[in-house]
Amino acid sequence: MKFILFKYFFLLVILLAPFGHKAMAQQEGFIFGEIVLRNNSQYKGKITWSAGQNMWVDMLRVEKKDNPMLKYLTEEELQKLSEVKKNQTDWGFMNLWKNQYPNRKLTFRCQFGNITKIEVTGDEEATVYLKNGQDIRVFINDDIEYKDQLGNPILIHTMENEQNEIDWNQIREVQFFPTPTHLPQFMELPLYGTVLTRFDFTYTGMIKWDLDEHLSSQYLDGITIDDKRARYPFYDVQSIRPKNQGSIVQLESGKEIYLHELTNVTNKNAGILIRNPKWGQVNLRWGGFKNATFIPYPPGAGFGYNDFPKPKELRGTITTKNNQDIKGSLVFDLDERWDIETLDGWDQGGGLRQIPFRLIDHIYPVSQTHSAIFLRDGEKITLGDRSDVNHQNWGIMVKMNEGEFQYIPWEEVQLLHLSH
């Protein structure tokens, strides 16, 4: 009898082992690291950053302190950059001058998987260390995009299964490491699936619903047609599609329910953020959303810390409108230097796309307001309404092999082909 029980127990362990491994692999995408305090205390575990980022694919969004490229411009070129119409709000405080240089928003965006360490240098200041050893001095101001990115407490779920909220001013640095394959104290899984837009664009990746719910164990909330509040964990939700003033929610059982009134299921939804290291991220407005289908996160899908490569300098060839080819290392829009920084613009599917330059093959302006972007995987998209891709672009600085700098205004660019 004991032998039979042991045999069945052994078989059960063998059968469940792959599922345990699968669950562990599904946790590879969570941010993991060590918070070192000024008193030398250390906390190691799963990290939730102050603005809610907790996946390697999530982006840090801060302001760069320095723009060394401006010193290579002539007085005439600087004056031209400072001539901005009042309606060009994307440029921030363009009408101000500092150290005789025109000033504007210089955002640094990169995914947490590209970072090795963040060192606290002030109340709302830090130095970001990239995987290639380079560092970038950053800070935040009152711009809404930077809200809570620096200066606020950071939450850590330790390996001892304790949750600690660490005040920013107590922190000396935060170091990042690959997520362990075994986090038994944290069994939640990321929310993952495919979103279809009204223009039939599809995006597959990790999903942050209503710019908040990002775990399969979190809840979708709404009011039923008989005015009762309903809550369903996302792992029970198969799909969501807008209808009238609410949404049709299909459960894993196949049952369909109409929900309305609350932000999760109406046009009051803050947005649907889909992230994927293979193509960047997109933030969809509710009006551009047609259907969302949820599936379990596929183990080994490429969202782990080691799946994010070391940053490289932007390099490529610019073909000007007079058919001159200029080759060298590049600073795009006079501030993006690394291939892990992002090109930003609104796509035709109604979403704000943010694409790391390492995924882009070539770019060419198609009008004053839009540019065509060809990704390395063959996808072609047209982006507009952001300074990276329209006439507000500050142009490209090229450092040629001889060490000389040459400035190419955006209006002179016919084609930019990136080398990888």
C-alpha cells in the first residue's frame, strides 16, 4: 500500500513539474534588484518603481540634465532653433534661454531592462547607469509625463516575503539583476494578450489595462445591466470589446456579460498600454480600441532582464535632399544618442508608439507632420504629431570617423538608414 501511494505521489510530482517551471519562467519579466540605503542597509527582491513600473519592459521617463550637442551649432543655427510658434507645445519651454542656448524638453526614455543601476543624487535627481557602463544625469520637473518618476518611495517585496516601502531620500542606489527563476513568495503573473484597434492594427505583449491593472490576478470592474457591481479577475476574462456606453466581457467559461459605468469598461478608461521588447510600446486611447484577448504569458517570450541588450551608440547614414551621403555616429533630434532610447509618434491605429531605435532600420520624412518608419522585422508604420517625426525635429548631429561634427537640419533629411 505504501509503495502504491509513493508511486502515485512520484508520478504527480513528475506531471506537475513542467507547470511549476512554467510558472517560474512566467515571472522573468518582473523587475528584480537590491535597494542600498545610505546607512548601508540592503533590501533584495521584486521592485515596484515609484510611478508603478514593475516589469523590465516598463519605461523610466525623466529629463536629461545635459545637451552637449548644442555647442557644435553655429549662432545662426541656434537662432533658427529658438524661433518657435506658440502652438508648438510639444517643445516645452522653447522661448527660454539658458547659457545662450535654446531650451526645450529633453526626455530620456528607456526600459528598465536596459539599466544596471540608478543612483540617487538629489530630491528629484538621479544618475542612470546603462548596461554599457555609460551614465546619464537626470531629474524631473512639473511635466505630467515625469509624475512620480523620481523622488517618491519605492516598494520592494523581499526574498523573506516582506514588503517594504523605502523613502527616496533614504536610498543611496538601486541595483538591478536578472530575476530569479524561483520566486515562491510572489506567484502572480503578468497580464498578457493581443489588442486589436479600430484600424485593424494588432499589438501583442504585456498589457496595463486602464493604465493600472497589469497582473492576471487583478480585477476588471463594472456595473451589470441590473445595476449590480461585478468584479472578475483577469485570469477569468477571455476578451473585452466596447459596445455602446460599456463593454461586452467574455469569460473563460464562454459566458458574455455587459458591463458599464466604471472606468475599466467605458470611454473613461485612462488608456491601454501594450509593451513588447520586440517592437516597443503603444498607448491606446479607448476610442481607438476594438477588442482585447487575454492569454497566459508564454514562458521564454523574451521579457527577461538578460533579453535586453547593451545599449549601442546610434550609427548610420543620412542621405540629404541633394543626394549627399553622410555617415557616422548620430544624435537624433539633437538629444537621442543611444539605440535604447525611443522614437515617439502617433500611429494611424490611434496609438502613441514609442519604439527603441535598435528596432528601426530606416526613417524618412513624408510630410511636414509625418515620417515613415521601417522596422528591422519588416513592419512599416507612419508616425506623426511628435517632434521626433515632424518639422519640429531639431535635426541630426553626425560625428564622422575623422572626429568632426556635422549638423543636418531635419528639413534637409531625405533618408536616415541606421546601422546595427
